[in-house]
Amino acid sequence: VELTIACEGLRDADVFSKSDPICVVYSLDGGRMRELGRTERIDDTLNPKFQKQIIVDYHFEEVQKLAFHLFDIDDKNNDVSKADFLGKCECTLGQVVSSSNYKKPLDYNGSNYGSISIQAQEQGGMQKSISMTLKGVKLDKKDFFGKSDPFLEFHRQLLDGNFALAHRTEYIKNTLNPHWKPMKINTRRLCDNNPDTVIKMMCFDWNSNGSHDLIGSCLTTLAELEEARPGKAWALVHPKKKSKRGYRHSGQVVLEEMEVKREYTFLEYIQGGCELNFVVGIDFTGSNGHPQDPTSLHFIGGRTPNQYTQAITAVGNVIQDYDSDQLYPAYGFGAKLPPTWSVSHQFSLNGDPNNPDCHGIAGILGAYHQCINSVQLYGPTNASPIVGSVAKMAREALHQQQAKEYYILLLITDGILTDMEQTIHMIIEASELPMSIIIVGVGDADFEDMERLDSDDKLLSLGSRVAKRDIVQFVPFRDFKNASPEALAASVLKEVPGQLMAIYNDCLHLAPMYLPFGGPPM
């Protein structure tokens, strides 16, 4: 992202004129400061609007702490060690990108003196996607005992003239007239959004040993693809055959359907007003161990926070920058509740059945710590009620027909779900809604069956029903015991931006409510 910086009401450090400010941007990592860049110096102003932008790599799944230091520069070499300090601002990059114009007072020796405004704009320009269906016609026969097993590859030309793979289709067995499945290719990946970049379409005969035989290739561009209509044909030419007498081509690739549409990015949705709503579900089943026992997964008096506390803190610290009201519904499941001591599969951690919201991450942890001493751990491990409850929230948000609210459920459990089939059913239904599910497995249980829910390679299914998209990310906490909380958060949150874009771009066809730097959505 590109950061544009402006300030108002800076301290005047010069006697006979106004300050000559410069802004230096640092990353803060474990107390260490590393300079990311600095603006130009502007002479004689207390209200600078800096032209030079600072480029920062943005990672949603990380808490990226930044510091903005303002100096009055009188040295011709812009040496800040010889400059007068004018003030500073510390924040996270998440706070900046989730606001159309992030504004904060500048801290000067413990007092507010002036203010800073920061705007973040994503690099790379507008993105599009091409959805098309292609077929092959009269391809060359390459197999001795059969026909061919054709597949397509799309390669974009690089600046040095070489080609890089951008997309590959599936192969179709034993045919010279294949119909490939509909494909979708992002234009940034296909040609870096350049309509004139050369794209090489290559057709191969698949072989199990990996030595695929070239059937033929052709050249096109994004500009040509955008103008193509059904029936458009590209002749496939084999380089070793084209000089032969009477040779025309080795078959054709024919367009059956084509759609080019605007593809909105994660940051465009966030900066367009979409908020991330964080919901927590905690396992209170008896297999966690009695909370007063130091070996219990719910034990709170140890030197380090328990795994439930660490997971909530790690994930919540990232998501909180994208939720303006800081109110988070938090639930427990699998415990007996007073005064009747009946089992509940969904109860509010704060004790209020009508309002499960907790204020901030500290509010969730406070409610959890209080709840653990007032309920009886029991069972079974049923997660489907909470999944269904969050799905209901997401479904209600859809009534607005806007990309306004996206839900992230953090589900923490110490074992295999008892209601696995019901939970799968709920997840498949939720795959059509604006929500993601993060499951963290705590303790030393065998979580092999839980991996089924994290359908990275094949969409989750139950009977004849298949999920629209993958919305679950599962990780065992023990894989991160010796790592930082930030590593856990990065692992479980890395797929959220893609999941959000998939539901709004592909399933619901909803544009951002507004585009801060590009006018109204197309």
C-alpha cells in the first residue's frame, strides 16, 4: 500500500520562520525501530501535505505496528539526528487501511501538539477477472493406443521475453475434441493488467510420467480476449511442424463463453466500508480438566496464559482493527449452567442471554475468566449451534444487499466434535454467506478428523450437497507451542482475505459500498 501523509498545527521550532517538516516512518517490531521511508522536506509550513508516498507491504494476518515521527529539518542532508523533534504518532497498519482517512493527534513529550492524517491506497490498480469456457476441435492424436489427453496452459510474456505460467486447466482423457471446465483467471496474474502483454496459449497431451507432449500453441492478448465473442477460434501451431508442406495447424481452441468483469480486492472492500465482525466460541466440556487443576486446559493461575487465552488474544489483536464498535459476541458450549445445572450448547460468556457482546479483547477474556469459575464443565462437544447462530447473523446482514459486514468465528475446542455431521451441514450452508470459521484445537487430542473441515484440496461435502467455497481454517495449537502468538494468528487468518473476496465477487456479486480513491463502484 502507498501511504499519503499530511499534518496540521505542527509545533513551530524556528525563530524567524516556520518549521521545515519532514516525516520519517518506522516499523516497530519487538521494541526495535526500522526506517521504512521518509517524505520530502517542505519549507516554512506548520500544515504540510507531503507529496512523496511511503510504500509498505501489507499483511492482513499480522499486527503491523508503525511509528510516524515529524522533524524540523535545517540540515541540507536531511539528517534527523540534528533536527528538532515535532511530534510522533504510533498505530497499526490495520487501523490505517480500515479507515478512509486515519487521523490522530501527534504526541510531543506526552502532550498533544498538532495532528497527522494518513491515507492508504492499494498499489496495482484496478483488477479484472476473465471467466471463459473453451473447447478443443480436431486436436492432433498423440497417444499410440488412444487419442490424446489434452489440457491448456496460459503463459504471460515477461520483460526479458521469457514466459511464465499463469494458469493450467484440468486434462481430459482420450479425446481430440475436449470441453474444458469453465475457468476464471485474474488479469493481474494473467498479464499484470496490461492489455497488450503477449499471452501464449499452449495445448499439451498429458502423460503420467510428467513428460507432456506439446500439441500446439498460439498467441493472444488481454485486449483480444476482451473483444472475443463465442465461436472465436485460435489455431494451435506446433513449431516443429509449421515448416512442413501442407501443414495448417494441429487443431483449434474455440471460445464457447466469455465474461470479463471488475474484480474487487480485499482492501477495496475494507476501505469501502466492510467491517469484520469477530465472534468467539469456547469449549467448556469436561475433557478440558477441572479449571482448578494446573494441568487443565482452562487453568488460569499459571505463569503463562492458557491456550484458550493465547488463541483469543492472538486472533483478536489482528481483527480488532477492522471492527469500529469493538463489540464481540462470545459464547461457550458444553457446560452445565446454574441455577438448574442443565447442559447448554450455546451460552453467553458474560452471563447475559440477551446480549452476548463483550467490549474489546479484554472484555472477552474477562468474561471467559469469570465464566470458567461459575459453570460446570460437562459435554458433549457440540459446535453446530454456535456455527448456526453466526450463520444467522451473516444471513441477516445480507438483507442489506451490501458488502457491509463479514463475520469471523473463532472456535476453540480440545477434541473432535460430537456433532460432526450437523456441523458439516451448517458449514455447507454457511459457505453461501459472508463468514469464515477459524478452528483452533487445543491440547494433545487426535485432531485428524477435524482436518476434514479444512477443505483446502476438495470442497466440503455431505451426501449430494457441496460447499460453495472453503470457509474453514483449522490448526492445532500444539504446532505453535514454541512459536510466537503472531505466528498462530498469521496461520489461521491468512485465508480470510481470499474467502471474503470469493463470497462478494463470485457468489453474491456485491461491489464495495464505495471506493475512496476511485469513485463509485462499477
